[in-house]
Amino acid sequence: MRKGGIIMGNSNPQKETRNKAVREWIRSIGTFTAGLGILIGLLTLWFTKEKEASDRLLNIITLLDNKNCKTVRAGAASTMEVYLDDYKQYQDRAFSVMASNLATEDDPLVRCTILNILRKAEAEAIEPLIFNNRILFESEIAKGKYETSGKEDLLEAITLGQFPHGKLHDISIAMAAILRKSSTKEFKKLDLSKMFLASPTAEYIDLKNVKLEGVDLNHAILCRVDLTDAILQGANLEDASLVAAILKNAELGSAILAKANLASANLCKAKLVNADLCNAILVDANMAGAILDEANIYGADLTNAILARAHLTGANMTGAHLEGANLKKAILENANLSGADFSMTDLRGAYLTDANLAAAILQGADLEGAKIEGANLENANLKAKVLFSIDCNDFQYDLNKGGTVSADLQQEFISNGFYLSQNATLSVEKTDQKWLINDKDNQKEYTIRKENWLNVCKETKFKLTDIKKAKNWDTDKVILEDDVKQKLFSHQN
């Protein structure tokens, strides 16, 4: 229909819908553009702040490296502390910078300032680089951050070289440099307990001649650290770990080493007069020639330790474990050895004059040439040490023949961890009761005693004349085999 030249009719609903959609799309584009602009602005601001933070860190590092003015370096260290509170993401880098600077820092004030910053930051550090925090380390291990082959004990992981964190060794070396340069007076002001200073590699951290007299190092980890000739007199090393540490000629008089772990440590000729080693772990430690007079070694584990020619006069070794230890020519006069375990221990030529060996276990020990005048042997166990047992029916007939050791018996020894040479000989001490095996090639002697089983034993070696010089040596007060008692009784008469 046309009216006045204008076409009149119904509006197109589809066109209106399309126009509306276009308008909405245009508005959305505008909103998105505005939002994008705001986002770009925020990102620009954030990156600017980050660049400022990075630049600030570089400036502080530059000041920390200022070799001409120690006041500038001290100020930089203090600024670093405030800086880290605001920018925790830079902690790792900052700690590395501070630790590396410590290695060359000559001024004690700057060293102490930086060291205290690192100490205070321990709990909040992204990675505990210097000081040991057992809970934090264990949580990191639980997360699988460090490869420990499933072991829960951090210390064991470190000593096995399974702690690959690269920065740890570098910072330990830096810390060692600080300790070498600093005086005891400086470090007495600091709390060095729980300090972490360990080498995860075969390389030892050098702390020779360091002076840490009276310093508190309880619970510290000092694994594979060389402390040769170090002065640690009166130091508190309670519950510290010194696994595989070198302490040759170190001065540890009156030091507290209770519950410390010194497994495989080298304490050759170390001075430990009146030291507290109560319940310490000294397995496989080398303490040859060490001076431990009046030391408290109560309950300590000295299994397979070397104590040849060591001085232990008046030492308290009650309940100590010395199985397989070497105490050849050691001086144990007036020592309290009651209840101590000397099984399979080498005590040849040892001085045990007036020592208290009441209830001590001496099974399989070698006491030849030992001086035991006046020693208390009441309830001491001098019986043979049973190494393993075999079936009577399988071997008794061949044992009674004597001569060479049968192939089956040799295999039985090997199966139980004892090697017999082809030249080992067998002799009959008493038919159906007791036999002797002499392996000259390996310088070993074994006794086979028949009880319910055939017990392969290592006899306790001593001279009857020496036993008679001790106190309470009679057969009613000393634990011996019946045949040995008879010999002792006959010798007594």
C-alpha cells in the first residue's frame, strides 16, 4: 500500500533482532577493550614494580660488594633484611649473595650482621640453605623435593651422598670460611645450635684450627667436616651429628657430646678429658691414642671402634657397647666398666688395673697380656662367644675324625659369614664334646662345643695366672664354662 509516496507496511522483526545483536556486540567490544586496557595498565605497573625490586636488589648487591667501606657493607646487609620482608620471592637469590660475600668478608661486624639475618630468616626461607630445620627438611623430603631413596632420615641421606642440592655445598664452604676467620668471642654472641654445615660429596669442608671454645652447637649437623686441631673445649655439641668428621688432635676437653653421632669419625689423638659422651654413637670411630681420662661414656655405642693406646683412666663406661672394638694397650685403670659389652673385643696388653668389670660381658674377648690386678670381676661373663650353631647329626661324626675340615663344614662357615681357608685344621679336644679349628692362613681360631647343638664359638682368651690377680675371680663369682672352671680350680689348688 502506498500513501503520499511512502510505502506503509509492517516492520521487519528479523532485521530489528539483527540490529540489536550488532549493537550488543559493539558494546561488548568496548567493554572488553576497556578491560584489556586496565589489565595492560596493571601488568605494566606490576612489571615496573618488579623491575624496581630487581634494580633495588642489584643496588644492594653492589653495596654489599663495596670493598672500600665496611659501614656501607653493614648498611647494605641491614637493608637486605628489610628488603626480604617485602619481596620474599628474592630470598633464595639474596641468601646466595650474602653467603658468598661472607666467604670473603673481613669485618667481624658485617659478618655477624649477615649471619644474624640468615639465622632470623630460617623459619621463613624458601629453601633452608644454611641452618638445619629438621621439620622443614622432612616436609621437603616428603614432597619428593630431594632424592632420598625413600629414607625418612635426612642425616642418612646426606651421609650416603644422596642430597644433590647444589647450593648447599657452596654455602657450607662459605660458612666454613666465616668460622675460620671469626674469633670465639664473636660466635659466643650467636646461637649456632642446629647449624647446618655438611658436605654431601666426598670433599671435606675445611675447618682446621677453628676456635669455637664454649660455643653452643647442640643439634648441629657437621658431617664430613675437617676439624683437625680445632679448639672446641667446653663446646656444647649435644645431639649434634659429626658423622665421618675429622677431629684429629682436636681439643674437646669438658665438651658436651651426649647423644652426638660420631659414627666413622676420626678422633685420633683427640683430647676429651672430662668430656660428656653419654649415649653417644661412635660406631667405627677411630679414637686411637685419644685422651678420655675421667670422660663420661655411659651407654655409648663404640662397636668396632679403634681405641688402641687410648687413655681412659677413671672413665665411666657403664653399659657401653664395645663389641669388636680394638682396645689394644689401652689404659683403663680405675675405669668403671660395669655392665659394658666387650664381646669379641681386642684387649691385648690393655691396662685394667683396679677397673670395675662387674657384670661386664667379655665373651670372645682377647685378654692376653692384659693387666687386671685389682680389677673387679664379680659376675663378669668370660664364656666363649657363640658365633652360630649347626646340627649335631650332620657333623659330629666327621668332627671326631679330626684332621682336615670337611667341605660341608667349610660351606657351613661360609653360609654364616665366616671364611675358612683350605689349610684350616681340625683337632679333637674331647670326643663328642669339644673340637678346635685352627685357620693359620686367616689367623683365626674357633672352638666347637656340643650342647643341644654344635655351637661354633670364639673363646675368651686369658691366662689363669692373670685372672687370679683380680678381685672376685673365684669360680662362684665369674661366669665361665665348666671345663674352664675346672682348670681355674685346679690351678687355684
